[in-house]
Amino acid sequence: MRRWLLAALLLPGVAGAAAPDGRQIVLHGNGSGALPCAACHGVDGGGKAAMGAPALAGLPALQIENDLAAFAKGKGGNAIMQSIAKSLTPAQAQAVAAYFSSLKPT
């Protein structure tokens, strides 16, 4: 009986866990090694050409997710992006991609 009660108390917290907030990660990082994306790609996702940081606003989310997955495996990008991508969970990468995709290109 105690096990069922414990499970009933713990499961709602697991099921109700909040999804990562892409905007917060873009603005503030993920607290686990990913720097704020906005530092290089801009708050509006317009990129910073002088830094070599491309515009991400309006790109398909799947393209951004695939790029992040490749960077995490050491393929493409640069050492900074590879490190950042490695520190994102798949859910965080998806949230960041969805956020940038939702922005209008500048």
C-alpha cells in the first residue's frame, strides 16, 4: 500500500515536468554549460556576421535541431558551438530550435 501511495505522489511531478523554455535558453543559457545563444546569434536571431554567427530567425526548426545534433558529435560548426551543443539536452535543443524558427528573419 505504501508503494502505491508513494508512486501516486511522485508520478504527477514527473508527468507534469515543464518543457524547456527555448527563449530562456537563448537569452540566459541552460545553466549546464550552454552560453546564451543571443550573445552571438542576437536576441532577434539575426546573427552577427562580424563574429561568423549566422542568422537563425525563421529557419526550419528541424534544420537547427539537425545542426545542433551534428555539432554535438563534433561535426561542423566550431569548437564553441560544439561545446554548447554537447551541453544541451535533446529537449533543450528542440526548444531552442523552435524558438529561433518562430522568429521573423531580420
